[in-house]
Amino acid sequence: MKIRLFLVALFSALALRAASDVPVFNATLTVGKESRFILISAAGKTSEFIRIGDTFDGYKLKAYDAKTTTLDLERDGKVTRV
């Protein structure tokens, strides 16, 4: 039982660590139908204006929803919405 509790705690900590590495969505620049974005890494590094399909800090920009102002980032096959 103690091992099971330890493993749950370990995997929870690993999941929280992975989630904290996701860049922060900081800004959007939209001109016509084209949008560009600025992200900030967990280490504090700021991207230049990047587009859908570009990569920053190991994350590929997959999609942007202007209605909800959310950006989908993909890393290792997992998509995270920011």
C-alpha cells in the first residue's frame, strides 16, 4: 500500500513538473488573416513573433482560436492549450 501511495505521489509530481515547462502565451499580432505570437519559456526566454507551424522551446504551434484567444502547442505528440 505504501508503494502504491509513493508511486501516485511520484507520478503526480512528474505531471506537475511537465505542465510547468509549457511556455506562457504572451501576445498576438494579427494583420489581415495572418497572426503571429509571442511565447515565454519556463526559463524566461522570450520568442520573437512566431507563426503557426513554427517551433519554440521544443513546442510546435499547432492552432490558434481567435474566439477564445487560445493557442495549441504540441510536444512529443501531446497537445496543450494555452
